[in-house]
Amino acid sequence: MRVVFLGAPGVGKGTQANRIAAQYQVGKISTGDLLREAVRNRTTLGLAAKSYMDQGNLVPDAVVIGLVREKLADPSCANGFVLDGFPRTVPQAETLGAVLASQGVALDRVVNFQVSREDVVRRLSGRRSCPKCQATFHVDFAPPRVNEICDRCGEPLVQRSDDRREAIEMRLKVYDEQTAPLVRYYDERRLLFPMDASGAVDVVFQHLSQELAPYRAT
Ligand code: AP5
């Protein structure tokens, strides 16, 4: 299974990528998670990426392409992968295609998550995450058992620095300008699967899981 989850910030790509990767035993590559890990570890790459991320801009292509190349070679991706948040520009998509072709493989499907702008803003502004184990919650849609405390490790939850209103606006603008062209790019290559992701998490998961079942490793 080699799939890409495409869609605006906050449509639920990460939530579903975790579940699909667990169900089908494939690797999950989230460039957002990899970059946030680099920021937390204060690596050179993380320090360089932080200001782009905080403002809601994209990190330069060369940086994220390097991260993804490394991860694709990881044993966790031996059965395939779900790419969450990559590619996000046409040059990233072209590089991904070339890397896979050099391995004699290709993408199976690109799922385009679709949710109204109003819902996206609501999902992003209510998101909370655990700074220790990175679990994600939502104040209304996936609240923790104890208010603002992680269910798994008891840490106080935090709001991502790019989930502030100004950063959300910038991320949506950047999505429209730089990432939305990938919808056409993958549609022309007959890989696109448009998916209504406005329902509850379990409903979206059921639909997605059925769509991706033909691509599971045998
Ligand atoms: P990244 O972390 O990839 O952010 P994003 O694409 O903006 O996506 P999000 O993580 O915000 O949302 P999501 O769609 O995963 O939604 P989630 O499942 O969390 O990237 C962050 C930054 O890193 C970028 O801005 C950029 O700077 C940089 N970057 C990353 N990749 C890059 C690349 N390829 N190139 C260049 N730069 C890159 O859900 C959101 C909330 O909604 C949660 O609270 C969740 O609980 C809730 N929720 C989920 N599903 C549902 C549902 N069905 N119903 C109700 N609530 C739901």
C-alpha cells in the first residue's frame, strides 16, 4: 500500500493516517511530525524549520524531500506507507514520483480529504496535543477524559503554535496557492480519490479503510 493523504490543514489527515497505518501495518510518514520532532530536539534542521512553521509557511522543498527519502528507506515502510502532509508542492510530487520509479514502484492512491473551511477552522482551533507523547485531542470532538490533561501520560495539553488564528489563515492561503494544484496533478494521473471527510472520525475511517483495502499487502 503506497498512498498519499492530501488536503487542507485540519481536515483530519493525521488522525486517519495513524489509524490506517495501524490497521494495514504500513509505515506512516508525516512531514509535520518529523519537523516538529526536529524542532523539539533543537537540531540544526529543526531550528531552521521553526520560523517557517510558526508563521504557517512551507519549509523549503529540499529539507522535507531529504526527510522523506530517509524515511522511505526505513524497515517500517517495507509493507508500504501512508504519506501524511507530503507532497505539498508540485516539485515535491515530482521528486516523490522519481524516487518511487527508481525503486520500480508507484503510488496506488492519493486521497483528497474534503471538509468545509468553517469546519477546518473549528477543528484546528480546538485541537490540543500532548507535548510528551504527541497524542492529539479536540476540545469538542475528541476531548480528553480530564479537562486539558493527556489521557495517556497525564501531561497538561498544549495548543500547537501554528494553530493560532493568524497562522491558520496563512496555512490555508499557502494551501490554496501551493498545495491545491496537486489535486489536478494527481487527477490527471488517475490517482485521485476525492473523499468527504466531514463526518465523525469513525465514519471517515470506515469509508477510507474500504477504499484502501485493495492495496493492502498480501
Ligand atoms: P502538518 O503537521 O502536516 O500540518 P497540516 O497539514 O497543516 O495538517 P494538520 O496536522 O494541521 O491537520 P490534519 O489534517 O493532520 O488534521 P488532524 O488529524 O490533526 O504541517 C505543519 C507545518 O509543517 C506546515 O505548516 C509546514 O510549515 C511544515 N510542513 C509539513 N509538511 C511539509 C511539506 N511537505 N512541505 C513543506 N513544509 C511542510 O485533525 C485536526 C483536529 O481535528 C484534531 O484536533 C482532531 O482531533 C480533529 N479531527 C480529526 N478528524 C475529525 C473528524 N472527522 N471530526 C471532528 N474532528 C476531527
